[in-house]
Amino acid sequence: GDYYAATFLFPREMAGLEAVTEPFTEKSRLRFQYYEGTHGVQLKGCCSSIETCPFSSDKFVSVSDRVWKTASFRCPKGTDKVIFLCENTRTNQGACAIDDLGMVETEGSLKDVRPLC
């Protein structure tokens, strides 16, 4: 897309993006693209609270990892908010970004599933 959400973090900082929704009426899958630009930065995708995060990126980023990646996670029926949390665990400044967030079919490979909305 033309726009994406990003955060720039100082060492040991954390930032979140939260979307409150009507409770999901069934198990749902969210697909998105993400980018991490610094070793020690980790992105998490959470369902309803930051204690329930079925997606966690690898916080050990190398130069070759500095590309947009596609990922997904599933949230259970009853989920009432989706949270993306970016945490900088190291001593350098860092960044996370997300783009192209959407609901997709719950089963199938990321490249083959169809958008639901």
C-alpha cells in the first residue's frame, strides 16, 4: 500500500497499536506484512490482551532480514481487540512497521488463502 504504521523506539522502549472490535463470532485469522529494522526488536501480534500473543517475530534480525515479510496469526472466538506490540530489547534505536492487515480464511497457506473482507 501507500501507507503503513511504524514506530521508532529508543533502547528498552515498547509501543503498541490496538484496534478494538466487536467480539469475533468465530476463530479468525489475520494476515499482515511486517518489517523490523534493528537487531533486538521484536513484533508481537496479540488477541484481546498482551498476555495472549500467538505471533512473535524473531528478535535476532540480520541485514538480510531487512525486508517486508508476510505473516499471520489466529485469534479465538470472542476476541474483542487486536494488538500489535513492538519491543526494543537492546541498546540501539529500533523500528517496527506493519502494513496490509486483513482477515483471511482460517486454513491454508499464506500465499493461497483468500481475503474475507
